[in-house]
Amino acid sequence: MTQASATPKAARRKHDREIVALAVPAFGALVAEPLFVMADSAIVGHLGTAQLAGLGVASALLVTAVSVFVFLAYATTAAVARRVGAGDLPSAIRQGMDGIWLALLLGAAVIAVVLSTAPFLVELFGASDTAAPYAITYLRISALGIPAMLVVLAATGVLRGLQDTRTPLYVAVGGFIANAVLNVGLVYGADLGIAGSAWGTVLAQCAMAAVYLLVVIRGARAHGASLRPDAAGIRASAQAGVPLLVRTLSLRAILMIATAVAARLGDADVAAHQIILSLWSLLAFALDAIAIAGQAIIGRYLGANDAAGARAVCRRMVEWGIASGIGLGVLVVVARPLFLPLFTSDSAVQDTALPALLVVALSQPICGVVFVLDGVLMGAGDGPYLAWAMVATLAVFTPVALLVPVIGGGLTGVWAAMTLMMTVRMLTLWLRARSGRWVVTGATR
């Protein structure tokens, strides 16, 4: 039965099966990623406060350095999925290899920067005199794993584009287990201290990258795709990634501004903000899983020249985003008496967090639409529009957020500004989705 001849109910069921098959494993892989830092923190924390503080600074720098290049996953997913939809698997894998070669080049450049500037970066992030040596040690060693981390991003994009989110889940879970075992063995068994934790993370990341490369190389050999670097293909991958880099940097700026404003409000406010931000990030993982499914599915439909199918699955994913947002919002409201005491027993922090938490709960349906449409437009390769829209959102959010301390909105005002930010994003993305200009069919955009 073709898309055109399928009944609306049958088409919805088909889309639902596709979304679930990709989104559920993607969510598992997304949740596994922050567990790396949590495991390191739990192990290093028993060495001492200075070591844990050093790890906190170094991890923040490392996560920032790697997350900037998340476009390696997003752009690769869209490009590979289009070629899959067009039925050209050799070209799809070839495109994925271009993304992996770009990841290696960027990783080498980041290593050079981090190794030479580690003391300056640690000082810039405000590490104390006692924590700074540990932060520098961890940062310099863990930087050696950055190429592997970027390869993991690009290779994850390849597999997502090939409509495979299960393998990234298995690799992420295996990597987490390996990281925990290596950390315990090197930190305590080999008595290497915080350096052992860094080496454990590097080895785990390299093992993950090796598994991904093995999977991609097998696919390349099976379909006769070249593994050699192609300058034109690498340049095309970089060009596709630049708009998404602008988008990511703009989003990072928004989060930094929100935290800076909360810090100006007082200790209770910034403590409550960190708790809410951690929850907001967790909720984002759940919604981002649907967005990842959207990237892969939309790219495949457009590559297959099925514009009607792409529009139909976009509508269905928006419905999924709204329903998921409502469900998550209700869950936040119901679980708030249990959630806040997990992080703090300070009644002042809990009282400050509570009304802001309700704002977050109410905003989840909006977030659901934003994440889904973000994924749809990424899957369509509509990066330039996403970059423009996020810069415009940053321009709206910044003055509003900076006014919060002046008008006395407190932490609730900060999260009201965050909700405004997500609303602006929703409007810009909805207007683009409604226009249909993102529907560009073919193996390449």
C-alpha cells in the first residue's frame, strides 16, 4: 500500500511505528551520555573535595568543547537519510565517511587548542588554587579523547541516517559500563587518582569510536563505498554544519545568560535554578528523542521524493510532541513534592524553585512542538533558517532576561523568560513548517 493510497488511520499507525522504533532507543542513548560524568563524579568524589571540584571545572570545559560540534551528528543524519531514501546506500555511507573524516580533523585541532591553553581555561572558569591542578590534569588527559568523542557524534549521525538507533544505544550502554569499570580500576586499583579517571574516560571513548568505525567500515565494504577522505565531501559536510554551529552557539548563549541572571539574584535562586535546569535538560532528552526520529524519517522521505509523506509524518510528530509535552508537564507537577527534596533540604531553595518549576511544567507542550519541528527542519537540511531563527530568538530573550533583576521577577521571572524564548522558537519554526519551503526533495538539498 503506498502513502497516497493508505487510509489516514493506517498512515498514522505506520508513522507511529517508525517514530517509536527510532525514538525509544535514541532516548536510551541520550540518557546514557550524561551518566559518564555522573560516574566520574561519584568515583572521583571519594578522593577529596579539591579533586571533585577540579573534575567539575574540567568536565564543564570538556562538555562545552564537544557539544559545540553536535552538528556532526545532526548534519550527517540528514545527509545520509536523504541518500537512503533515494535508494543509494553506497553514497549514503560515503557521505557518512566524509562526516567522520571531518570529525577527526576537528578533533585534532581541538586537542592542540586545549593542551596549549588548559591552565588559562581552568583559570577562566574560576577554579580555586587547590582545585586548579587537578582540573588541568584531567582536562589535558581527557582532551586526548576528543577526536574519539567527535567520531562518535559523526558515526551516530551515520547510523541514525541509516534508520538505526539501536546500535548507538548498545554502544552508549557498553561505553558507560566500560567507563565505570576502567575508572574504578585506574583510580583506586592503579592508584592514579584523578588522572586515572581521565584515562578511563579516554579509553572508553576510544573503544566506542572503534566499535562505530567497525560498523561503518563493514557497511562500506558491503556496499562498495570508498573509505578514503574526499576533500569536496569534507568541505560539503563542514558547510552543512556551519549554520547548525551558529544555532548551537546561540542556544548555549541563552542558557549561559539565564544562569548568569539567576546568579545575580542570590544563592538560593542560583541553587534552585541549577536544580530546575537539570530537570529541564532531562525533559529535553525525552523530547529530543522524537526530534532525532524526525531527522532520520524526514530526510528519508525527502530523499525518496515523497513530499506528501514528509508533510504527513511532520504533522504526526507534532502531535507526538504536544502529547509528550502534556504528559511530561503533568508528571512534573505530580512529582514535584518528591523531586525537590532529592536535591536539597533547604526550605528557602525549595520555596524558590516551586513556582519556577510550575512554569517549566506549563511550558512542556511548547517545548514538545519546538523539539519536533527542530528535528524536522534539521532532517530537511534547513540549517540556514534554523541559524537565523535561533539568533533572532537570542536577540528577543537577552533584553527580557536582563530585565528580570530590575523588575523583581525572581527565579520565576527567569523561567518565564525561558518560556518566552521557547515560544519565540515555536513561532519561528511553525511559520517555516507551515510555509512548506523546507520540503526540498531529492538525494541532496
